[in-house]
Amino acid sequence: ADPETLRLEDIFQQLPPENLLNHLGEFFRILGDPTRIKILQALAVRELCVAEIAQLIGASQSAVSHQLKTLRQTNLVKYHKAGKTVFYALSDDHVTQILSVGLVHIQE
């Protein structure tokens, strides 16, 4: 067989399955919103409640709650309740790493 074809076949075999690529695209679409990025950056420092996040990023509590719902649904943030207050945090270190690598990349 033609070497060019073999190399393309080898590359094709190494690509993730289509459904994973679709999920990855959705993941980056979620990260593509500046408000969500601000929320994630704030949560990279420490866990916060909705009111604190809203104050930090200059958005309404309603807007922050809406964005947090999206971030929860994509497993980027987790939450716990302390009395009536809900505190949010990044779901794991991968989120912090993605944000850090992204910042390094755009500053190069």
C-alpha cells in the first residue's frame, strides 16, 4: 500500500472516537464564555457562594446561578450546602490545570 495512505490510516486509528470528540467540543464551548471563565478563575482561589461570586465578577446572582448550573452539568464545579448557603468549588485539579495551561498559552 501507498506509504501516504498508511500514515493517514495510522493517524485515523489514533483519533478518539467521534462521540468523545463531540464531548470535547462541547467542553470547550462551555469554557468559551468569559463569564464562566471568570467564575472558574475565582473558584480556583477558593470555594465561594453565589453572592460572593456575583460581587467578584460584577454580575447578578441570577446570572451567576444560571452559569453555575451549566458548570455543574458539565462537571466543572461541585457544591455543598452549609445551612442555607450553597458553596461552589472546582470539581477537580484538572479544571485548574486547564485554566493555567490556557493562560500560559495565550501569554506566549
